[in-house]
Amino acid sequence: MPSCMQQFLLTIILYAVTAGATAQTAVLPNAFSHNDYRRKRPLLDALNNGFRYVEADIYLRKGELIVAHILPCLKPKRTLEALYLKPLLEYVQQDTASKDLNKWPLTLLIDIKSDADKTYQALLPLLEKYKSILSGYENGQTTLRNVTIVLSGHKPQELIKNTATGYVFMDDNLKNISPYTSTDLFPIASCKYSRLLKWKGKGVIPASEIQRLAYYVEEAHRNGSKVRLWAAPQNKAVWNELLKCNVDLINTDHLSSLRSFLTASNAGSF
């Protein structure tokens, strides 16, 4: 039998582990995992940190959709299906996890690095295998499910716009918002941080930059799109101003740092 002191220490350890698990699974609606596939555990690290937006870059090579950031660094086993689609289906099929993604769906932003049309045509039959968990649209009506696929990078815009039924949405250009569509075709609007703002977090942000950002955020929100600025300085001062200006998604390579910031600032964590 453990002594009173041993029992006390076991209780403290159990409490710490439970508290840590709770903190990790709190959902952060503003958190976006940039280049998620570069982590030791793609997708899982993001989910465990409460992120519901993740990004994966893909190339079409020899009929396979390979996840990679730079063309020479292609690893055949690191496919979009193996790293994301299959694990997401398995995650949804677990009872507790399924309820989790039903309540707080995940958005997978796929940044196409190869030819837009050819990569899209290769993507379609793959997504068909996982349609039971994918958000989709048909004849102007959008149905949200556990996972929403959003394309960025080399987007086959005309092919998607001319499709009445599908499972693929698009990342809009924040500085050139597309006309509103009844199928909510553009759930996200993005642009590079430096194309709107020069402030890097030191001193006071210029009022002119706040006004410029506020204008584009308002335009995107009017169209039903959530705003994301990529390549933004990753510090608390910048994150704080982005949230104050109603930027919806904070782009980061540092999951735990952003999680700590959003949790401490009560920035919409569930």
C-alpha cells in the first residue's frame, strides 16, 4: 500500500496531467496552424493544442498528392491522404472525437504548389472517398460537416466556380474580395501581412494602418469570409492588435505560444 505521502504525490501528478489535457483540448477558434505538416506530429499537434485551422502545402507528382513546402523535398509516403484525410476520418469515427469535430469543425487549408487544374483533378476522386465528413455544396446550398476543405495557392478558380456540386472551397484574396456567392465559396480571405501593415509590434501601431486593416476586415466580413494575414510577426503585441481589429485567424508556427496567449487573453477559447 502506498504511504500517505506517496498517495498525496500521486494525486498531485494526476491533477497536473488532467489539467494539462484539459488545457490542450480547449478549442481556440482564432488559432491557425501554418505549415502544419512540418511538425513532428502533423494534425495531431494542432488538434491537441485546440487549433481548428491547419494548412498543408501539396504537389502533384506521379499521380500522388505529396505534402511538402519545397519541390526537391518530396517524400512519397507523406501524402495528403496519409497525413490528413485518413487520420481525420479515423478521428471522426472515434466517439468522443466525433462529437468534438461535430461541435467545432476543422478547416484544412490546402495550398496547391503544382499546376492548379491538374492538381485539382487529382484531388477530386480522393475527396470523394471522404465525402461523409466533408462540408459541401449543391445547387446553391452549403452543408457544413466535420471537415471543410479550402484551397489556396494555385487555385483552379474557374473550374470550382463553374461546379454546382462539390466539396472544395477557396481562400479569397483579402485585397481583392470576390463577389458574394450563395454557396459561401470563400470562407477565408487572406493576404501577406506586409501588403497591409508595416508595423512589427514595437511602439504604437500607426492609426493609418489600423484604418487600412479595419477597411479590409470589414469588406471580408460583409462577404462572409474570415480574415487571415500570413507571414505576420509572431509576437504578442501584433497578435493583440490583430484581434482588436477583428482579424479572425492568427497565423502561427508556434502552437503552444499562441495557445498560451489566446488562453490568457480569453480570446474566444471554448
